Amino acid sequence: MKTKLTLIALLLSISGYAVSSEQAAPAELISETLETCKQYAIEDGVPQDDLNNYLLDCVNEELEANGYLRIESIDD
């Protein structure tokens, strides 16, 4: 029983570390991702009114998928 509790505690501490180890993405990566997302927006026919939200969502999805923190806004 003690071994199971130790294992559970270890797994929880490792998963907590993984969450807390996220860091901000380098500016160059954000810029490259934004350019890719702009191409997606053109291909998807995103209306101008929806473009900023689309780009922010697209960039954040890519950042999160690669273990980086989300960004708050897109600076052109």
C-alpha cells in the first residue's frame, strides 16, 4: 500500500512539473506560426471581421500543442 501511495505521489508531482514547466514561446516561433496561420485563413476564406480571433486561436492552438504558453493578443 505504501508503495502505491508513493507511486501516486510521484506521478502527481511529475504531472505538476509538466504543467509548470510551460514557458513563453520565442518571438521568432510566434512570428512563423502567425504567418502559417495567415495562410490557413486565406485558404479557409476567413472574413476580415473574424480574422484577428481566427489568428489568435490558430497561434494559441499551435503553441499549446508544442508545450508553450498561450499569448494574449496578436501584434501586427
